[in-house]
Amino acid sequence: MSEPSTKPNADVLLAAVRNSRARLVETVTPLTPEQLRQQSYDTEWSIAQVLSHIGTGSVFFKLILQAGLDGEAAPGMDLMRPVWDEWNAKSPEQQAHDGLAADGEYLAALESLNAQQRADWQLELFGEIRDFPNLVTMRVGEHAVHTWDVVAALDPSARLAPDAVDILIDTLGPLAGWVGKPLDQQLVVGVETDNPSRNFVLTVDADGATLEPLDARSDADRLLALPAEAFVRLVYGRLDPEHTPAAADDPILEVLRRVFVGF
């Protein structure tokens, strides 16, 4: 079984966020007003609305960053309701412009912390004590996946950024448990990925889903082999047939798409 020798440090994580932002800016900047109104990969959001989501998330997590620096409790979601109302009222052009601006401001705030601030930063968030690398890892997932939502709407062959995949492939266990939908009958699937190479056992039953390192292939009913990039998108609910690499297509994916429906 292949596992990462060390967890990525803050510099590696910040570089992935920086690269994802560059990809987003490069993609969005030349878009016409009509393209901003085009449906993103998310069937309920336009491209502009994805950018609004990235923007409001930037506002919220900048408050979270500051709370950790100040030794205060994490801000409540109630603070975001007027922010969401404000951003929902913006035009698509404003959502795109302001979303990119807020995204840049949050990245700058993350990068502004010195080594001691990074080492000291912690905050109870979503039921766990988080440190600075945890916080930046959250941003990698949020940013890279929603950037793909935009890019894939314009280029169906688009893939998640490789540096983000290298990080996210090792964060899927808790996410699978949180988002996985239950099945009436137990299903145990061994998952083998490449680029990077990992082995997992995915169990889905009436209680939901669990994803753990695979110690023995005999633990699984069957094996699913696919690129790590595709497996990350599967767990994030973004591996529909039209966006599945031909070499990775497998009948079991039809079942797993019902388990991981997206969020």
C-alpha cells in the first residue's frame, strides 16, 4: 500500500491555493457577460454564482483566520446571512469581480502569517481543533473543486489541478463519511488509484460510507482502479459519465454515484 511519507507543509498547501487561484483568474477574466451567466458544472449555479460562493467563503474564512490569531471563538454562521443576502443581490458581473477580489484578499491574509503565527494558530472549528495546515487544506479542497466547476463548464475534458489532487487524495476519509449516502445492502470496494498511488477500502451500508486505507485486497468484494483525480471527483460528487475518463469507466460507478451525489 502506498501512503504519503509526510503530510504537506503550509508552503506546499499555500502553493496549491495560489495555483488554483491563478487558474481561476485566467479562466474567468476573459469571460463575456453571457458566459458568466452560463451554467457551471453545478446544475443549480451559474459560473458567476460559483464565483460568488468562492467570494463569500473567502469572507467567512478570513474571519475564521482572524479569530484564531486573536484567540477568539470561531464566528457563527449567523454572521454570514447578511453577507449571502448582499452577494446574492449582486449582478453576475459584480459577483465575478468581487468573488475574485475577496478570494485574493483571503489568500493574501493566509500568506501574511509569519512562521510563529502559523505554528501558534489553532481554532475549534466544525467540531475539531484545527491548526494552520488544516485550515489551508480546507481551502485547497474548496477552491480547487469549485475552480473545476467553472473550468469544466467551458471545457468538458478539464481535470482537477494535479497539485490539488496530491493533497486531496489523503483527505477523503472524513469527507466520505460526511457526504456518503447509505445503501440498503452492504458494498465493500477496494479502490486502487494512480497519480498518486493509493489503496483504500470503501464500505457503504445502511449507516452510510467509510473510507479507510486498504490493508488487504481480500477485505473487498471487488476492485475499482482509477486515477486519483477521478476518485477525488467521485467523492466530491463530480464524476458523472460525461466527465469520467474512458479507461476508468466501471459499472460499479453507477452505484457509487448514488452514494456520492455532490454538495
